[in-house]
Amino acid sequence: MPRRCDASANIVSVSAKRIEEIVAAARTILASEGAEALTMRRLAGELGIQAPSLYKHVPGKPAVEDALIAAGLCELGSALH
């Protein structure tokens, strides 16, 4: 049985839907402004929240990066399957 991809697997007590929103916003920033622009403050702004509120959903930028990588690998795996 194929394993379900979940970018929020390493982030506890946050809904998968919210992590998907965070990953989508992070991708938007990466695509339009580049990696240097991806900060927690910028990401929070893209989501329409304040930076401290973003930390209620993810512990920090490394967790966002992990979720981005996980989502990308899941998509790659699905495309290759």
C-alpha cells in the first residue's frame, strides 16, 4: 500500500491544512522573490498574520524548510509512481 505524503509529519499539533497553506505561501515567496526573501516575517505577511502568530503553527524556519522539502519529495514520488 502506498504511503500517504504529509508535509506536516514533523510538526505536531498543527492541522495538515494549515501546513499546506504555509507551504503554499512559502512557495509563492520562493518563486517570486527568491530564497533570501523567505523569512518568518515575510511568510507571516503572505499569510496575513503577524510573525509571532506564525510560531504557533511552526517552531521556526527550519520546520518550514523541512515541510517544503517533504512536500516536494511527495510530489516527485507521486509523479514517478
